[in-house]
Amino acid sequence: MKKYLVSLFFLLSAVMMIKPQIDLSYDSPRYLTIAQSITYGNGYNFIYRPDNAPVFYNNYILPYFLAPLIRIFGINPYLLKAVMLLLGLFALFFFLGWMKTYLKEKELLFLSIALIYTPLFIRFCDKVLTEALFVFFLTASFLLLKKYSISKNKIFLILLLICCYCAIFTKIAGIFILIPLFIYIKTDKDKKLALSTVILIAVSAITVFIIQSRLPDNNRFYHIKYLLYKDAFTPDLGYIKPGDLLLRIIYNIR
């Protein structure tokens, strides 16, 4: 019953907020054109640029996720946004499964409904962006870590590693998913998970190297450059000083 109620609130919210066109003010067009490049057999490249340059973003999962949908149905705003919404709904279910040990039924229901009406969901529910897919992999990872910690089943461990990898390369913030893994390894002394986490880190590092090795020197490791720019959207302003970086970190923590 709980899942049906959450689904109802979710779908009602989606119907009220979904728009029939792709929003051009975010990164949706970039992800869609890269996905188109993949469907045309052009690979992970900026197909709309005259030089067909390799894409320098490490978060490659979303374009490859979108590519089969675009291949079959074309760029259909309703379908693409419906898929994003379904990912969000599954993420809510994963969240329910993860938290049901810690909260009562009513508390879970109210918390899930509250999450649906958070500003973040309202802002991004109808956008073809990384947020929905990232939250899907993030909540799936937490649920799988919980299931693995109880059962020690290798299947849950393998699925956990896959979801963690996909979260890392869906959105750069996914790197922080390693923190709960390290905490669990420290508290439970789980050697299998420790070794698997080392393998995950190694595979992730190799993936970054492969993506970045395709690029000219001026585009490599763009995340570091973006971090140090005064304004990521106007690189011509130059780089910040070390003291400014510290102030930025303190401001964001607050």
C-alpha cells in the first residue's frame, strides 16, 4: 500500500510539472547531442562541432543510457522525461527499502512524500539531466550495501560495485559514494568488500585515464580547471588564489 501511495503522489506531481519540450537552459542539449553521436556510430564525441572533438567529460553514463532510446524513438521529449521520472520513482522505492529498518511505516510514507515535494525534485523532475539517473544509482548502492551486509551474498556485492561505478561516472559527486564503503569496511572488517573497493577505484582510475587520454592537453582533467576558475562559465576571468579556494570551501560547508 505504501508504494502505491508514493507512486500516486509521484505521478500526480510529475503530470503537473512536466513540460512538452527539452529545456535549453541546462545541459540537456549537450547530453542529447552526445547520445546522438553514439547512435550514429560516431562515438563519444562532440558531433555538433566542426572538428568532431572527443568529449572531455568523465560522466559518460547518461549519454550511453540515452543512446538506445534515441536510436529507437528519436528525441521524444515525453518519452525521455517519462524515463527520467521512472528513474526517480525507482530511486524512491530503493530509498524506502534502505530506510525501512530504521523508520516506521507512517514515517517512511511521509518522508517519501516530502522528498517528492522538495525544491530539488520540483526543479529537475522534467529535465533530461544526470540528477535522476545519479539518484537511482546512489539509492540502489545504499540498498545493495545494506543487503550485502546482512547476507554477504556475492550477487549483491557485484551489483553494488556496478551501481557505485555507474554513480561515479554519471555525476562527479558520485566519488563520495566511496565514503560509506570505507566506513563499512572499517567497522565490519570485510576483506571481500575491501578488495572489491580497491578494484572499483582502480577501474575508475583507468576509465578516467582512457577518456582523458583521447584529448588534447588543453582539455585534459577539466574538473581541476573548473574548480580553480574564478567563474566556471567565464574562464577568461582567470584562476582563483589558494586563499580564495579555502574561503570557497568554508562558504560551501556553511
